[in-house]
Amino acid sequence: METYLNLLFSSINCTFAASKYTMDYAENILGTIGNTPMVKINKIIGDIPALVLAKYETFNPGNSVKDRMAVKMIEDAEADGRLKPGGTIIEGTSGNTGMGLALAAIVKGYKMVCVISDKQSKEKVDILRAVGSEVVVCPTDVAPEDPRSYYSVSKRLAEETPNSWYVNQYDNPSNAKAHYESTGPEIWKQTDGKVTHFVVGVGTGGTISGVGKYLKEQNPNVKIWGIDTYGSVFKKYHETGIFDENEIYPYITEGIGEDILPKNVDFSIIDGFTKVTDKDAAIYTQKLAKMEGFFLGNSAGAAIKGLLQLKEHFTKDDVVVVLFHDHGSRYVGKMYNDEWMREQGFVEEEA
């Protein structure tokens, strides 16, 4: 009898132990997008009295924030019939949106054509090809309306390719909507609603506009700051309403700034811009790795330097969130290469 009871209790205990756990997995790689961590920044911020947190987007499967809007744009295009089964996705990209689109294309069974400018790193081109995308490289130093520009080439390829869809992340409203629905709510929840400032580099404008709209709906006093680069039109346009072509010239910093005004940039949500030089962006990209262990892309260097330039806006009671876009592996031949840094004159002693 005692042996029977022991066996019975043992069986019950095993059943209870097994029932405590359930399988937890994503249906495919797209299910791992979002819910990225928030990490405190410690050394590089110097004497800034605020709590400064990094929204660390490299934890997305494509190693960038662009995974979020890439999938959203595809899902919305599928829903309204712009993207049909077996179709070809075509997009002009600085690399990261292309990567997010490529991952979704693999899972969903589409072909992917990425049109990229020649200023982007070799690593970005290699990565896009590694995930099966066709890559077309265009010159950087041409006007947007020039038929050789990556804007023009993207549109032309979409017109010439049967059953294709031109994404147009710059003017596609699903871009900002993705960040309104995911990134913004995550930041609000992770800071327990205490976020006072959001700082981010601006390119297509989807991230700053989507996140900014959500945060200001929760608390209109949250300040939204954009990081711009020299050679881009954003800062002056925001301050004066003037699109000044004299502001436009080639620059090295990747992923932020534009020589056009994308429809996704909602200037009414943005409280201000600060500009960061190519040199400072490159130097601070290295500093983030060496001082914080943050192996990030070029725009992160611009973002943290921009944050330092805004330090007088922050108090000890503030919670500042800066978003870091992408991973350092895309820039090993550039900002993490000392020879390249010397060739550009980007050595720390001369900063």
C-alpha cells in the first residue's frame, strides 16, 4: 500500500512539474520583432544629471529599428492588394529597411530588390545579398530627380517589373504607424510613463513622428528632439519653413538626414533639431563601443553627440530616451576601422 501511494504521489508531482511550463516560440523570425530592451547609459553622458536610457533596437532580428516598419508596410500592402502573391518588392534604402523587408520577403515568399546609394557601407550591400536580395547601387552625389538617383531608379524598376510593389518608405504612412503602434507604447511602458524627452536621428521620419505622436498623446509635455546632419535640410526647414537647397551637400553619416522632405516627417510633433558633424558622429560611434560596450551604427554616434549638445535642456528629474537604430557590424570597414578614420581626418585628438 505504501509503495502504491508513493508511486501515486510521484506521478502527481511529475504531472504538476510538467504543467508549470509551456512551450514558448515564435512561428517565424518576424515574430521576434519588437520588445527591445531599454539600457541605462552611464559613462559617455558625462555630467548630464538626467537618467538617460537607450532604446536598443539592434535586438530586432535584422539588427535595426527598421524591421518594425518593414513588416508593417508589407502587411498593409498585402491587406489592400498593392502587394500580390509571388510579387517583387522594390525599395530604395540605406540598408536597414532593405534588411527588414528582405527578412519578411523570405518568410512570405516575395522577391526583393534593394536600390542603395554608393555611400553606404560595403557590409550593408554584402548583408542584403547574403539574405537573397538583388542589390542595385546608385551614385550618391546626384539630385533626387536625377534618373541615376536611388529614388529615381527605384521608381523606374517598379514601373518596369511585372507584379511589383514600390515601398517608398519616405512617404508610406505605414512607416510612422508602425512606431505609433509598437515603439512608442514600449517606451512609455518601459519608463512607467516617466519619459520626459525622446531623442532620435531623423531620416525617413517614421520613427520620430510615430513615437513622438504616441508619447505626446500620453503626455503633451514630452519633448521630441531630432538629430540632423550637416548637408541635410531638416533643421533649417523646421525652424524657418524654408527648403534651402544651399543646405544640401554630400555627407558621410549614414541613415539620417535628407535632401528631400519625406511625408513621414511630421514637423509639428518635433520640438527641435540639433545638427551633428560627420566627424563627431564617427568619433562618438567608436566612443559608445569603447566606453559603454554598445556596438552600434553610425547614427548612434550622431544621436549621442546630439544628446550631449542638448544637455542644457535636461534636469536631474528628467528621463531621457535616445533610440539607437542599428548594429556596428554594418560599419566595421568604416567607423570601426582606424585606417578609414585617419583617411577621413576623423581622429579623436583633432575633434
